[in-house]
Amino acid sequence: MGRWRPPRPKGSAYITPEGAEKLRAEVRQLWKVERPKVTDVVHEAAKNGDRSENGDYIYGKKRLREIDSRVRFLTKRLEALTIVDRLPDDRDRVFFGAWVTLEDEDGVETRYRIVGPDEFNVSEGKISMDSPLARAMLKKQLDDEVVLRNEEGEKVYYISAIDYEA
């Protein structure tokens, strides 16, 4: 059995202004704060001589590679993303950036915001627009039925509120 894995499908190239600012802040943090500290540690460790058994040097170089890789990824991703900073014309429907309150059959309400795949965080109520639930909600209106199908069966929700606030 090989280690080959099929490539993952590409995520949507949309992001909210808040999400884009978080990614830019991460790049700044890595490039301006973390990388100089690690570089100093590696520089000091390299002065000590034998680098083959120097843990600070070995792990510092590894961390530098990780930082550079992440910065490169984030920079390329930010260039490819489209920042959606305007509200849709029809605010009665669910589109990207909407806060949607769903009510299940038991009357339990849950609130989600539809965001890009680079900024989703379920604990904050942010779901990716590529997720099955978000795809089922897109273009629906107030009081519409949202059916989520999975291995366990169907789960039915009703849209009880749609907001476009930040």
C-alpha cells in the first residue's frame, strides 16, 4: 500500500475582510516577530561549533523551514483570495458572509456565519461555504427548510433569521 493520496479539491477563493486581516496578521507575526527570534537562536547555536549534535541549531533550522513554508503559503493564498467586502443586494437570502440562525425540529436554535474555507471555526459559529450545511443554506430565504443529508439520515432545519452584520 502506497502513501499516495488523491489531491483535495480546492476550496473556494473567497474570504471576509476580517479573515483576510487575520491571515495578514499571522504573516506579520511569523515574519516580523517569530522568525527574527528563531534566527537569533540559530545564529548563537551555530557559534558553539559542532552543529550535528546541537539541539538548538537543529530544531531552530527546522522551525525556520516551517515558518518560511507557512509564510510562503499564506502569501500565495492571500494573492489568490477574493475579499468579499460588500453586502449582497438581496439581503433576504443567504449568501456569503451571512449570519444564519437555524432552528431544528426540537426548537433548538444555532447561529452560523458562512465564511471562506481559510477562516472557518465551528466553535465561533463560522462554517465554510464549502461545507454541506452551508451549501444547503445558500440562496435560501427566511422560513425555508434546509435538509442536511449524511450517513445517519436526514436532519431538517428551518431558517429563523438572516443577518449581514460584522
